[in-house]
Amino acid sequence: MITLKDVSKNYNVGKQTEVRALRDANLEVADGDFISVTGPSGSGKSTLLHILAGLDAPTSGTYFFKDIDVTKASDKVKCGLRNRQIGIILQDFGLLGDDTALENVCLPLTIGGMRRKQALERGKSVLEQVGIAELAEKRVNQLSGGQRQRVAVARALVQNASLLLADEPTGALDSRNTSSLMDLFEALNASGMTIIIVTHNIAAAQRTPISYSIIDGVLRQERRT
Ligand SMILES: Nc1ncnc2c1ncn2[C@@H]1O[C@H](COP(=O)(O)OP(=O)(O)O)[C@@H](O)[C@H]1O
Ligand SMILES: [Mg+2]
């Protein structure tokens, strides 16, 4: 599904403050893989995820998603990727607190032009899939951290993506909610979803069959079981 070849990302290129956030990263992801990337704060995890999502362009190297050369793709093609193939859960979730869980989940669909009735139906079924159907009409800012995280997962899944990317998905969760979110990811993976999470949570990372580490922008495979 994914081939990253010698991908580097430098910020502030040519300035004294230049940062090498990602250094010659190589990554192969097959359909159905469940991968964690662990590293301390500032090691390049979000940079890697943003590149995989097509939100950020590498400084050098190539990135293929299926047969698309993402480094050469137009913004339109990259938007299409995020609309149809890649679901993303960003570090701060990006949910609208005053809107209900269901409204948040349906937003990508209605923006994409789906009729409201159809969007609401699809949204409800995804909320059910992530185990929070009963919270559909609650406003997001009335929900707990664990519940919000599930709304963010539901929104990432609502367009039937084949790849789910999650940035520190357990970052705001206690150990019980962490374990239950990992149960959900496991179930999604068992149903065919390819998943990549970046995290500094070792307990979460230990639950994925494939794990990588990233330190100072250097990505390394640690385990494949
Ligand atoms: N937009 C940016 N401009 C300049 N430096 C950045 C930017 N984004 C990230 N960095 C730097 O790149 C490095 C990796 O950051 P990041 O990928 O956010 O790490 P992590 O997600 O592992 O905490 C850090 O040194 C960070 O300060
Ligand atoms: Mg980060």
C-alpha cells in the first residue's frame, strides 16, 4: 500500500535553525498491516504522519501510496486521497466542541456533497461501530477524553478509508481507556483496516504486530510478529 524511500524532511531549510526532522526514512506498509511508531517528543512522529497523509511534502525522497507518486501529486489528488483513502486522527482531534458527536462525524460527508439524510445514517452506523452510538446527540465538549477520541476515530472512518493514521491517539487517555482504544484498533484491523499509529506510549505500541522506533528523525523497524 505504501512505499517510502529515503524520505527526509527539513524545516527552516538554509537557516541557522534548520531542523532535520526526518532522515532518509524507509517504510513499506502492506494492506492489513497494524503498525506503531514510538519515539520521544520531538523525534519526528508527527512529521512522518503528516507526510503519510499528504499534508506535508518531504524535502527529498519518494512516497508512493498505491500507484500514486504523492511527492509529485497535485493538491487536488492529495485532497482526494484524504477524502477517500486515508482517514487521519490528528494530535488535537480537531473536533468542533459546540457541535454534537454525530454532526462532527458527518461533516466530511456533507462537505463532500452527500445528502444530509444519507450522511446522518452513515454517521450513526460509524458511531455504533466505535461503540458510542448512544452519544450521537451529545455535544463534544460534554464528552470525556476517551469518548472524544472515539468521535475522532469515527470521523476518520466515516468515508470508508482503507488506511487509518493516528497521531498520539492515547495521549490524553488513562490506561483503561488506552487499552480499550487499542481493542477498537485491533477490531478495525481484524476487519481489514490498515492502521499506523505514532505514540510515545510503550504499552500501546506493544499491542501492534509491527513496531518501529523513531529517534532524532531516524526510523527503524524494531519488531514484526
Ligand atoms: N513547522 C515546523 N517548523 C520548524 N520545525 C518544526 C516544525 N514542525 C516540527 N518541527 C521540528 O521538527 C522536529 C520533529 O517534530 P515532530 O515531528 O512534531 O515530533 P514529534 O511528533 O515526535 O513530537 C522537532 O524538532 C520540531 O521542533
Ligand atoms: Mg507530535
